[in-house]
Amino acid sequence: MNTVDTRQRLIDGVLAVIREQGITAVSARSVGAAAGANQALIFYHFGTLEELIAQTCVQTTEARVAAYRDRFAEVRTLGELLALGREIHETERAEGNLAVLAQTLAGSQGGGRLAEATREALAKWTTEVESTLLRVLAGSPLTEFADPAGLARATSAGFLGLTLFESVDPAGGEQALGALTQLAALADVLESLGPMTTKAVRAKLRSAAKSRAT
């Protein structure tokens, strides 16, 4: 077996353990058993178990983001972006990929290499969402008031948080998604308003922004 095959088997082993038992069950022994490989190979190829988990998190996320990149490019409205987000959430949850990211996030609270890798993995999703928001919001009355970078991070954090939320309150998770759908529908309605109404909305938003600032 060549080096590439061995490394991939170990990565697959980490994924299997996290999906089935959670990150607290990850050890050299459990990963080696899941990968069908000598646990010593973890240290030979990755140096440490933490580095193996970190690379697994980043590489797996990159592969999943790449699978949806063309879909993000086709999005034209906030409603379409949310619909795609729900599809991604349901698919990735069913395949256990969101659980892996959520578990690594939970396991990275102490900082170190795993925290760095989790930030890098999350950034891969937020980059796609932010670029989509910049395109969708261009020319919108919301443009000068919305922060695409902040919205992208809030969106990514929200969908990731729902993975944990749904495990204890599925109905509440669905309710949260429904609320997001309503907000996206409202934003899309603003997009369809005529120039006079759009001007009035902008004026109202500016007024509200000034009131909050004082």
C-alpha cells in the first residue's frame, strides 16, 4: 500500500470514529482499528494524532465545499441562497459531515492545532457564502446596511449550531430554519420593489441606523 492510500485510510478512520462515537472516542488505537492499519502509522505519516484530526477536518471540508461551488455560483437571490443552505444542511447532516465539523469545533475549545484547523475549515464555507452574498446584494437597498462578511459568518455558525440544536430539539431546529426562510422571503420582496418604494426603504433604514447610533 502506498503512502497516499495509507494516509487516506487513516483519515477515513478518524471520520468513522467521530461519526459513530464522537471526538472523545478518537485515539490512536480506535483510529487504527477503524482504518485497519497499525496505529504507529498515524505518527509516521502525521506526527501526532491531533495533526491527523486537523488535516482530516480541513481536507474533508474542502472536498464538501468544492462539491457545492457551482451551486453557489448559480444563486441569484437570498431565498435561493437559503434554499441551497437548507439542502446542504440536510445532505451534510445525513452523511455525518456536519457532525464531524461540529465535533472538531467542540474539541478545539482549548486552542492549539485543532482550533486552527477548525477555523480554516469554517472559513472555506464562509468564503463561499460571503462571495454569494456580495453578488446577491449588489444593487439591493440592503447593500449599504448589510455586512456580507458578518452575515456569512452568522449563516455558517447558524447552520453548524443547528446540527447540535437538532440533536436535542428537532422541532426547535425546524422552527429556526422556518424563521430564516421568512427573513429571506422578506429580503427578496424588497428586491422586487419599484424605485420610489426602494428609495423610501433606504431612507427608513438610514433613519433607523442613525437612531441606533445615537
